[in-house]
Amino acid sequence: MENLIAALSEKDLSDSSKRVAHILLKHLAATHSTILKDFVPVLAEWIVSQSKQASPDRSREDREAVEDVLKSLSRLEEEFDLPSKLNKEFVEALKIFALEGESERQGRSATTILLKLPRRNAYAEDLVEVLIPCSSYPLFVWFTG
């Protein structure tokens, strides 16, 4: 599993090999999602690294790989148990994809993950503050309850 994840961002690997790694990872996530729970820290680190490379100029394959990893993580039922430093970086990466993602799918999946985390209300407030100006504060209070 770790080799598949590493292959997704390997610069010297051919696009066809990256595509195979992406397809295998996507298939495993869809058919054996329980396997993923053991690799959440590795996937979180990968998402953090990808958030630093996010741009409209990235290849379709790279964008789809991020979409599928985020989607797989969003489907997990368990809470993420990450070391505090990685958890903070992961949350920041999710906010980047939620607000400035390269695709709508990235944004939806990243937001879903944020809303499953223990401090989901705080993360929702962070997203709403960016999306709704302070002049709309009563709506903000209503939304976050």
C-alpha cells in the first residue's frame, strides 16, 4: 500500500505506471476500505504534500489521484488518529482543498473529512468565515449553531 501511495508522486515514474498505481489504490479503497484505516497517516502525509503542489497546471492524473484519495478517506467511518503535528498539517491541507481545490470533487471530499474530525465545528467556522463576509454574521451564527 505504501508503495502505491509513493508511486503516485514519484517524479521519475512514467505516467502509465502512476496510472496503474492510481487504479490499484482506487480499487483497493472501493473494495477493501478497511485496509485503508491502517494507512491513514501515510495518506494524510501524501495529502499534505499534494496540497503544497496544488495548481491549475497540474496533470489530470495528479488531480484525479488527489480526488480519489480524499474520497477514500472521506468514506472511512473511524476517526483519524494522527500525531498532533501531522493532524494540524492535514487539517490545513484539507482546508486548502476545500476552499481552493483543483476540482469540485476535491473540495467536497475535503469538506466531508473536515466535518468528521473531532473539532468539526471549529473547522466549519473557519470555512464559513472565508466564504461569508463578516457582515453576514447572523447567518454564520445560524449555520454553526
